[in-house]
Amino acid sequence: MNNALILGGTGFVGRHVCEKLVRAGWTVTVATRRRSNAREVQHLPGLTVAELDVHDAAALARAAAGHDALVNLVAILHGTQAAFDKAHGELPQKIAGACAAAGVGKLVHVSALGVNAQKPGALPSMYLRSKSMGEAILLASCSQLALTILRPSVIFGAGDKFLNVFASLQKVFPFMPLAGAEARFQPVWVEDVAAAVVKSLERSGAGVQTLEACGPEVFTLKQLVEISARLAGVNEGQGRPVFGIPAWAGALQARMMEMMPGAPLMSRDNLDSMRVPNVATPGMPGLATLGIEPAALQGIARDYLSQGSPWHDLLGVRLRSHFR
Ligand SMILES: NC(=O)c1ccc[n+]([C@@H]2O[C@H](COP(=O)([O-])OP(=O)(O)OC[C@H]3O[C@@H](n4cnc5c(N)ncnc54)[C@H](OP(=O)(O)O)[C@@H]3O)[C@@H](O)[C@H]2O)c1
């Protein structure tokens, strides 16, 4: 029997990973800070939800006991330096310890495109530097395991906080001033990322593999914003005028978004991350290594964007609460 402990299994990618693992016959434990966060996966057969502070090394090692595999999907997009270091650097250290203590033989760590485990200091954002630190720690301490490090570009799919948010913004605002408009991305479908996690767990033998997870096409951010509105039918399918703004204005815009209630739509650190092209590195192995042919964006995004997005309502609530 294959048993996997999933950290971050309640999130956008995690929900798809859980579903695929269950379908493939795995027994799954999802660790979560709050049981209520797991409502979208708790019904899956053979899945157990465990309330756990993953940052408690001893508790994590106890939770890992009895599992053949561990998947780490925990990440944050916004926060202080200390919060990034804790989530992306210190947690992998604890995961390495837990795997060693509990005899877990397989580990899949979902990182991010643009990470450089050899030169973390050279990267422009707290997100990328802390993610790099996490990879470096795992590479140094888990070489005896079957370790897969997966580096996705931005991930799209039903319920994403990416195309849905761009489309929702354009339902509310008549035009889109966009920071980082020319930043490049190679978006990958959430189902392809989840399939890559499952296939990585099912590979035989030990050793480390680092794979990039990218879709088949490269887009600028501006193109993605325009596509999202078109597919969502905003302004009768014409979308809104989208124009790039200079870096200083982007930083000011991000600063203002950071001051709004809830998680910011865009932070200054997100802008810093976009200075690294989010596209496949020539020569790096990708999804094809796992036999996955990645899906193109528009056919899939049309389906979920044209149905309307819960982000539209959420955005409306946030704006009303801010400007009241
Ligand atoms: N989404 C993308 O476009 C994208 C692109 C590149 C890479 N990735 C990577 O893919 C992985 C999964 O991303 P995702 O989009 O699924 O993220 P997500 O939806 O934000 O989910 C992350 C999960 O991590 C847990 N978590 C969040 N903050 C935590 C904290 N401070 N301490 C402990 N647990 C915490 C949460 O679980 P509980 O609330 O249940 O505790 C949450 O379900 C991450 O490593 C991310 O960096 C994502």
C-alpha cells in the first residue's frame, strides 16, 4: 500500500494532487493548520485530515511515521522576510529531518520556476530567495531519498488566483494599468502539475531529479490579462484597455494593494519576482521527462472563465470594505 503525507494539500494545487493520488490508489493524509481548510478534500475516499502545526519538527516527524512518501506544497506569496524564511527555508529543513526520522523514502517538493539553489542571493525577491534556500537544504540533506523538486511556472486552472483575478478586475475597472506588463510567463495547467507530482512519487529508485513544469506557450503578462478578459466575456469579449506602467508607479500601486485588507492582489515582492523571466530554462528537463504533454491555456481557461468567477464577488467585497 502507498501512503502519502501531503503538506499544503488543501490549497489550489494540493486539492488536485489529493484527488489524483486517491484515484491512483494511494492512501493520503492531509496535514492542515485548520480542519475546516480541508473541506474540499475531506470527502475523498482513503483520505484522512490531520490538524498539525507543520512547523513543529517533532509533531511533523510523528505525522510522517508510517508514510512512504511526503509531498510539500506549503508556500506563501506575501509576508515578511521571517515569514518567507520560515515557510520556504526552515520548513524544508524540518521535512528533511522528519523523512529521516520516520523512514520516508520519497519526497516531492514543489518549488517555483526562477529558483536558483546554487545562487539564492542573486535573486531579486524574498519569495525566490527563500524558495532557493529550501531547495538547497533539501539537495544537501535528502540525496538518499527519491527526491523530486518540481519548479512550475504560474499555474492556471479552475479556481486559480491568476486569470480569475485579472478577469474579475476588468469586470470592475474600465481600464488596467499594469506593472510588469512585459514580464514573460509559460503558464502550466494545474492538472499537469498534479499529474507530475503523482508520477514523481511513482518513479522507482532513489536519487534527485529537478524538473521544470511549464506549459507549451510563452505569454507576456499583458497578453495574459487581455486573454483572461476576452475569455471571460468582459466588455462583450473585447476586454479593457491594458497599458504598462513604469516600475516606480508599479511599486506605488503594489504598496497601496499591500495596505488593503486581506492578502494583497500584488505586492512589491511579487513585482521583484517578475524581474526573473518565468519561462523554461534551455536544457532543463521538464514535464516530458514524466511523459506529460502539457495542455495549452486558452481551451481550458475558456471553460472556467466563461462561467464567471467567485473572485469577482470577493473583489467587490474587498473594494466595498476598503472605500466605505
Ligand atoms: N499557484 C501558482 O501559480 C504557483 C506557481 C509556482 C509555484 N507554485 C508552488 O506550488 C505550491 C502550491 O501552491 P498553491 O497555489 O497550491 O498554494 P496555496 O493554494 O496557497 O496553498 C498552500 C497551502 O499551504 C498551506 N500554508 C499556507 N501558509 C502556511 C503557513 N504559513 N504554514 C503552514 N502551512 C501553510 C495551506 O494549508 P492549510 O491552510 O491547510 O494549512 C495552503 O493550503 C507552492 O509551493 C507554490 O509556491 C504555485
